[in-house]
Amino acid sequence: MRQIADAQADKAEELKHADSEEKSKEKNAEDSARFKEIRAVLARNKITRGISPEKLRIILEELGPTYIKLGQIMSMHSDILPKRYCDELSKLNFDVPPMPFDEVIEVIEESYGCPYTDIYEWIEEDTLGSASIAQVHRAKLKNVENKEGIDDVIIKVQRKGVYEIMSRDISLLHRLVKLMPPVGDLKNIVDLDMVLDEMWAVAREEMDFFQEACNMAEFARNNKDIRYVGCPKMFPEYSTDKVLVMEYIHGCSIDDVEYLTAHGYDLDEIGEKFVNNFIKQVMNDGFFHADPHPGNVKIRDGKIIWIDMGMMGRLSEKDRRIMVRGVRSIALHDIQAVVNAVLDLGSVTGKPDRDKLYQEIKGFIDQYGSVSFGSLDIASALQCLMDIMKENGIALPHGMTMLCRGLAHVQGVLAAISPDINMMQIATSRITDEFIENMDLKEEMMKYGRALYRAADKSIELPSLTAQAMKEYLAGQSKVNLTLNTSRELNELIYSSIRNVVIGLGVAALLISSSIMCLTQMKPQIFGIPLLGALGFSFAMAVSGFLVIRNIALKIAARRRHRHKKK
């Protein structure tokens, strides 16, 4: 019996090994086929000649829904990618062909482990919307009388196998990045491996429906006391990691001006409440909707309803304090305080060039600091600030990049429904009110009292220190320590100037010595001139010609770089 059992175990192990090898072969075959497909698309778009923004968008569209999703996420990272790439990627189509209805039913029934008819009375075959990760269908639950009067629901169904497909595609892209030639503009600007890792992390969060359900629950808790704000009611008992069930929201999009006006809504009131609530999410909660475009904000029965919370942003208490400090410093035109806030907020690669950052922040404040709140283009100002940080190797926290994206959407909604609403004034007023409301007068008095005491204590020592310094000066014992921090451009200028002076002195010495030798009868001679003198003259002329040609070439290259920066 023992021998039979051992034989059966060995056979089972062989079958398992064979099955594992077969699956591995299938996976390798799939990877090879997909790799060939990607390579064909890249070759067709002539990737070896570089990657322009338009070319990158076309490539992602041709590679399919998962790459479209990656492109949409990449378009939100103007702190990593150049603005022209983000603007082009934002044109990617959000609507993709829906998966067949039988696959939708298959995903639902696999998630529930039972026929869908046991839970739903009906599910509409036509989709309400279809994206690269999931699609939405309207449906009706059974026993609806127990669901707080909610007639219909929507079912958000994850695409079949989308996680595995995206995981495989990301892995292949990492391999392709290593093969990409350095000719492309994009590869020279940004670390593509880092971008892919970041995009994959964001995509995984959006594919986690449990996380989205938790986001909606947290959002509802944070806004439960605000009567004009709401979000869809969730049905956690029917939701899984691949199926999300929530209330169907009637009403209209927040930018449907015609509908809102016809039904007696005050557009200015809607715009003000919309901005107020978004600023409250950022400043008070530190948890905000990161994708508030008109399709994700509805108006129903006088309430602003926020939907689709797969992409939410978070700000730590520290980030919020630094951000408020930075806004106040900009308002006060305190350049050094803004520089400190930027360095505290971002993560710096290497040693920052504070002089360069100071000058660029000064230019930013000169451009935007004197602009009235009503005419300030927030999206443009934020983009300018992020470009400065990117030029200085300062990366924003993930939450701040999401906030920049969200603010741009909010500004777009305001432009559509109430262009006279001043978002910056509302934000500044709220920050000021929050500061006054939370200010501890006793603590503030103690803080300024301690500062005054320290200042008074130090001032007592000033006369004796001044007298000591004067004695040392008169005795010739005073010393001054200077630390000069020069820019890279100045270092290069000084180095090249000294090098040219040394070479020039060497050439001059060579010409003088050659001239002296030519006046002698030194042998051997060529055409009656001493050979060493002739060689000295020739070498000096060659070096002089080289320096002239080199300087001309450097000037041409500098002009080209200057024109390229302007573009």
C-alpha cells in the first residue's frame, strides 16, 4: 500500500510540474506575442527618431485601453513630465469600446458565486460609461423596499483580466525602456522606469474597488454636516473587489448651464459652494476629490453630489501647514520664505542651488505676485511653479500633484458656470478665517514674548561685542571669513577664461622664441629659416586657429540652446 501511495504522489507531482511548465510556456508565448505587437507599433511610429508628444499619444492609443489609462494618469504629472507632453496626453479618449455584456455577467457571477438574477431584477445591457479599467451599468436590486427608497443602482464592473493584462504590459514596458535609444527627447528628460512605477501604483489603487468604497465612506463622514454636499449611497453587502454597487444619481452635470438656469438654480451660489467645499476638503480634511471634472460632479435637489472616488488625494498635516505658509509668503512677497517653503514641501535630488532657485522664485513672484486675484490664472501659476521645481530637481509629493490637477478642473468648472467667482479670494479668506479661528491667543503671546526676551537679552551684549571687535580691528587681529557660492555657469566662465589666458600666454611665448630663433643661423634650415623656428611658428598658428574656430562653434551652440529654451 505504501508503494502505491508513493507512486500516486510521484505521479501527482509530475502532473503538477507538467501543468506548471505548460502555464509557463503559455505565459511566455503571450508575452512574446504582446512584445512583438508593441515592437511593431513602435517601429511603425519610428520611435528611433525620437518621441514627440503627438507621437507618444498615438502610440498609447494604438496599444489599447491599458496604455490609454497609463497615458491619462501620466497627463496628471506635470511635475515629472514636460507640460507639452501632459497637454497632449490629456487629449486621450476616456471612452473606450465596452466589453461584451456576457463578459460583464461573467465577472459579476464570478464575484458573487451565484447567478446575477438572485440579486438583481434586471441589468441594462447598454453601458452608462466605459473606461479602460471598468464600465458602468444601470440595474435594479431585489427587495428595493429595504434600500431607503432607492429605486435604481449603478454597477461598476472591472474589465475581465485587466489587472493581469496591465501587469504584463508594465513589465514589458520596463524591458522596452532599456532598449529605447537615447535619441528621444522624453528619455533624456525623465526617468521612464520611475514614471512607470508611479503610474502602475496609481492604476492599482484605482483597480481596488474596496479602496474606492472606503474612500466614499470617508468622504461621506467628512461632509455629513454640510447640507448642500452629498455622495452616492454605497451597498457594501453587494460590493466586491471587482464589482462596486452604489446609488444611481439622477440630476445633471454641474456645468449644464441650460438645465440649471431652466430649473431656477443660482449659478453663482453653486460655484461659490463648489469652491468652498473643495477648499474645505483640502484644508480641513486633507482628503479631497482629485478628479473633479464636470462628469464627476452632479447637481440633484439643490445638492452638489460628488461621484467616482477611485482617484482621491491626501495631504498630511505637515504638507498643509507648509502650503499655507507658502501662500502667505507669496501674498507678502517674501521670496526667501517661499524658497524655504518649496524646499520643505518637495523632495530634493542632490544639493539644491539656492541662488538659482531664489532668482527663479523672484521671477515667479514678479510675474504673479502683483496680479489681482480676479485675473490670476491659477492653472498657469501652478504650472510655472512646478516647472521651477522640476528645473531645480525638486519633486512634489504625490498629494500635491493631485491637488494641482484638481484645482485646474475646479477652475474649468467655474469658467463654465460662474466666471466671476473668484476662487483665490475664497481660498485666501478661508485660510485667514481658519488661522484666526484656530489661533491660541495665549500661545501666540507666549511665543512673541519669548522672542522679545531673547532679542532683549542679545541686545545687552551688543556694546561689549562691538567694543571687542573694534579692539581687534585696531590691533590688526580681526579676521573675515568669506564663503563664495558660485553658479555652474560662473565656474565654467572663470575656468574657460583662465584656460584661454594660459594658452594665449603659451602661444605668445612660442611666437617670441620662434622669432628669436629665426634671426639666428641655427641649422638645419628650410628655405633659409631655422627648422625649429618654422615649427614653432606653425604650431602657434595651428593653436590660434583652433581657439578661434572653437569659440565660434561655442557661440553657435549657445545660440541654439537659447532658441531651444524659448521654444
